[in-house]
Amino acid sequence: MEAVLRCEGLVKRFDDRAAVDGVGFEIAAGETYGLLGPNGAGKTTTISMVCGLLKRDEGTVIVAGEPIDTSSVEERRAIGYVPQEIALYPDLTARENLRFFARLYGLSDRMDERVDEVLDVVGLTDRADDKAEEYSGGMQRRLNIGIGMLHEPDLLILDEPTVGVDPQSRNAILDSVAALGSLGMAVLYTTHYMEEAERLCDRIGIIDEGRIVAEGDRRELIGLIGEADTVTLQITGADGCAERVAAIEGVESAQLEGEELIIIAHNAGSLLSEILVVVRDAGATVKGVNVDEPDLEAVFLHLTGKALRD
Amino acid sequence: MTTALLLARKDLVQRLRDRSFLILGIIAPFFVAYILSLVAGPVYDYGFSADYAISDETGSVGEGLAEGLVDSGFGAEVVGSEDAARALVDDGEASAAILIPAPSPVGDPPPIVVYGDLDDGTAVVVAESIAESIANQSDAVRVLITETGNPASVGAYLGQEPPVGWVQGDAGDKVLDGITYLSVGMAIFFLYFTVQASIINIVEERMNGTLQRLLMAPVGRGSILFGKTLSSSLTGLLSMVVLVVATTLVLGAAWGPVWGVALLSLAAVVNAMGLGALIGTYARNAEQASQFAGIVATVLAFIGGVFVPISTEPGLFDTLTRISPHRWLLDGFGANSGTGTVVDVLIPTLVVAGIGVLLGLLAFGRRSKLTGVV
Ligand SMILES: Nc1ncnc2c1ncn2[C@@H]1O[C@H](COP(=O)(O)OP(=O)(O)O)[C@@H](O)[C@H]1O
Ligand SMILES: [Mg+2]
């Protein structure tokens, strides 16, 4: 399938320090691609180069078959951009904001129709004629997204669109983003929340210190750390049982931290009964059990040696 | 072009919703001019208590002048000699003396001298206007104005070339009456604020991210720039039109021919825009830009003599005031309001607009600082 976005070897240096150091990926139509990485990883810098808002030092960007750089004009029509910071005219209403950008993109003939559609998608129809400055943070975020998707771009780029948003608005935002991919848009979504990447994205690039350290769908990424599960037992009187559990075949490690025994094991479900027997025999009392399948957090930790969120 | 218009329209809608623009651009200048006119105003209206001593060596002008003044509600008296007129001022019995010399048969016509106490500035300003209007009527007479309580310095002026000051010059040139002067001054002063605020709006758009959105749209950078320029000009001209009409109707300011007012206003807008844009490239954020702009506008207005007519003495100080576009504009509006020639209006227009274009070009060279696009 023809990629809507293809970028390769992107490099951006600020004062000789590379903020982005050889990033490249492709996104197909209808695909949602997540760029997952902690603050300062280089997500915004990458996106700015893809949009042609920032001059790159090296690399190429092709969107909908056309190369993009800072002097592109008409080619930008293929891109919808939702900046990380809320970018609205606070003294205009949501409808006025949308109409202004609709005109800017030359949507005049079906402007009203399209504005109504977008208001509906982002759930602001009821408050459409209130000034943006009167909105809650979550509503402003939603309008921020609405403006980006207004002209039905081939590629929609969202830069951490849920930062600082209440859980309810966050859900609404994630739902509307999920709907975009199914409309056939290619979506580039950056976040430092791994749940969002897991929930929304067909493919994920894990970015750290300006490089993509791993890429794939969720299963592939988790496969990188060998699909080990984490079993956490709340126990008392557990002296010496960690060693015994670690000796069970299939268990990779077992460590006692306070009253928690943390066990890393492949296919933990089938080992659970054996583990519980060993623990009881060691004279410990089990008060709770928790089995966690590995997540992207663990993948990130595995790949970079640090936590995704600090 | 449509993009520029679209942008300008959006900016104007925002401006008109912005209370600070309405206050700064329209209400404040009008209000300030009005307040000042209450101080200086009665002079021009009725019941002003200032008394004038007039000495007249021509034998023809003085009586008529006194009658006119009395008719207008002033106290006025023609006395026998210049010394007698000065003595009345020195004794505090007259606010100012208007000394009309005999016409000289050869050489330059001698100056009309206003002799007054600086402490009674309003009365002196009025006397100056009167002196100038006489000078205007008889083109042969030159005007010299001194505002001093020191007779020695008055004497020092006599027989010299008239200094080029803020209100005087050759007879028939550059005359602003007090009310008009205040109105023009305030209008220019606040015009700089509104236009600069409007151009600094680019910094604001950069800070709130909407500039990036504009840059992401499939429209040329040129039309974005043009749109911003357009809305700044329109904002400035809008406030100017309102002020000209209001001060004319309410305060009785005499702005002179419309074309002159339009040209000078445009020049002022161009200048303020170039200045505002340049200032914007040096500011880290919109607040800082407004602060810088406010300081610059106030200093220029002060140097240019908007608040206090500065220096009637020729020389370095007078030349210095010409750094300020406000000074040029006051001269230009003065010529337009009085009986100045077309050239007297055009020169300030060109100077002020030209400097504005120059500043604008400098700003354009530093545009990445304004837009944040690297
Ligand atoms: N304009 C800039 N000048 C200097 N350094 C910058 C600039 N923009 C970003 N950086 C640096 O580049 C790195 C990546 O930043 P960014 O792309 O914003 O990360 P992210 O969006 O993943 O949080 C950071 O270390 C940041 O400090
Ligand atoms: Mg970022």
C-alpha cells in the first residue's frame, strides 16, 4: 500500500546537540501510528520537521507523494496539524475559529456543513457559539483537534493531544481519534502515555533521545522482551521463599520487596498454581495475587533502562 | 489577496471585541484631549479670565485685536509702549503681553513678541496663537514667541532671526491652535499604541500557537504578512477617523483639509507599523513587546512635543526633537490645519513614512525572530 507519510533519516541539531537523530517511519492510509516516548525524546521536533515548520538538517519528508519542506505551500493541504500547545483564538467562538480556518483552507462552498460536522465529532455542538476562552481545558483541546481535522487532510498529526485533560475529555478525545483512522486518514499520534499508544495505534515507534529504538505493533514490541508476565503476590512470613520460587522451571526471576513477591515468568497463568504451592510450603501466607501481562512501559524500560514517565 | 483580507477581517473582529483597543484607540485619546481642553479650553470659549496687554507700534492692528479679544470674553488693553505692556505682566496684572512692532521699511519684517510668565502657560499659549494669527493675517510680519519671565532673554531675541520652534516659523506657516494641537497630539500619541498593539499581535499569535496554524495552511507567507499589515493599518486609520471626527465636532478642533489628514495619518500608520514590527523582533513575548512599544511611543511623543511643546530655541535641542516622528507629524498637521503649503504637508509625510518603511525592512530582515520559524 502506498504510504501517506514517508520520512527518512530526519536529523535536527540545536547547538550541535541532536534533538532528533536519524528518525524515519512510514504511515499508510487508515493507519494510526504512535510515536511513544518521554518528554524531551524529540517527538515535537520530529513532527515540526514533518510539517515543514522547522528546517531539518538532514532527511526527507514525503506526504501524499509530495516532498515537504519549510517553503511548501500547496503541499501542506495534505497535512492537518494539532499542535501540542492549544492554539486557538480565545476571543472568537468555536464556530468562528472553525470558520476562519475553513476559509483559510478554501472550504467556502461547503464550509458550514463541514464546520457542523467537526463540531459534532469533537462534541462541541452545544457550546459552538461560546468564546473559546470560556471553555474548560478539555473543551479547548477538543476544539484544537477539530481545527486540525477540519479540511479532511490525508495525514493528521496530533502532538500529545490529551496532556492536561480531565479523564472524561480524554476519553472523548481518544474516541474521536480512533474514529479518524477508520475514516481512512493516516494519523500520526505522539504521546508519553503508553495506554494511549496501546489503545489507539496500529503501529508504534518508541522514541528516546532522538532515535526510534523499536517499532512494530503492540505484540511485536512486547515480543522484544520475551513475553514475560509479571506476577505480584502479597504475602507475609515469606522468608526464603523467593529463592524457592525462582527455582521453578519457567520462572525467570523472583524478588521480595517488602510484603510483595515480584515474579517474572513466561506464561505465568499456567505456572500460578505451582507457584502458590511452593510459597505455602515455605510457610508464607498469600493475601493477594496479581498477574500483569507485559506492557509497553516494560518494553521501554527494557530497551532504554529508564521509566517512560518520570 | 483573499487570504490577506480574511486575516485582516479576523484581526479586526478581534480588535473590536478587545476592550483595551476601544479604550486605547478611541476613548482614551478623546478623553485626554477633552480633559486637556477643559484646562486650556475656556481660553477659546468664554469666560477666560486672562488679561492681555497689547502694545502696538503699527497703530492699526492693536485696537482691532483688543476689541476682538474683549468680544471673545478676554480682558485686553492697548498700552502706550512695549515697556508698559511688559510692566503689566511683571506686576501680575496681565497674563501676557503681545508686542506688535512697527513694520520695518527694509529687510525682514520684525517679529511679534509674546511676553508672558511661564507659570501662566495657558495664557501664554493663547497669546502665541493670537500672535500667530495676526502674523498670518499680515504676511509681512514674522513671529517670534518667547515664553519666559525673564525680560533679558526676551530682549536677546529681538532683532534676531526667528527661531524655528514647534509652532512658529515664517508667517502663514504651521499653525495649530491649542485645541487642535491637543487633539492632534493625543491622536498621534494613541495611534502609535493601537498600531503597535496590532502589529505586536503577531507575537501574540506566535505565543499562542495560532501563527504556526496560519503557517501550516496552504497560503503564502507573503499574504499572511500582508494581512497583518492591512489589519494594523485599518485599526490605526479607524481610530484616527473616529478621533478626527469626534474632536472636530465636540472640541472644535480644526484639522484642515481631509487629504492632508489622510496622508499624514497614513504616514503615521506606516511609521508606527515599522517601529512596532521592529520592536516585536526584539521581544521575548507579547507582554514584553507591548511594554517596549509603550515606552518607545511615550518617549517619542515626549521628545516630539506632544505633551509639552518643547523648545522654541533653535539649535541642538530643536534638531534633537526631529528624531521623533511625532515632531514631524505635529509640524505636518500644523501646516495642514493652518495655511501651510502642500510641500509643508508632504515633507513630513515622506519623512515619517520613509523612516517607517526603513524600520519595516529592518524588521523584515529579522522576521524569524518575530515568527519563530527557524
Ligand atoms: N528550539 C529549540 N532550541 C533548542 N533546543 C530545543 C528546541 N526545541 C527542542 N529542543 C530540545 O530538543 C529535545 C527534544 O524536544 P522535543 O522535540 O520538544 O521533545 P518532546 O516533544 O518529545 O517532548 C529536547 O531536549 C529539547 O530541549
Ligand atoms: Mg513535545
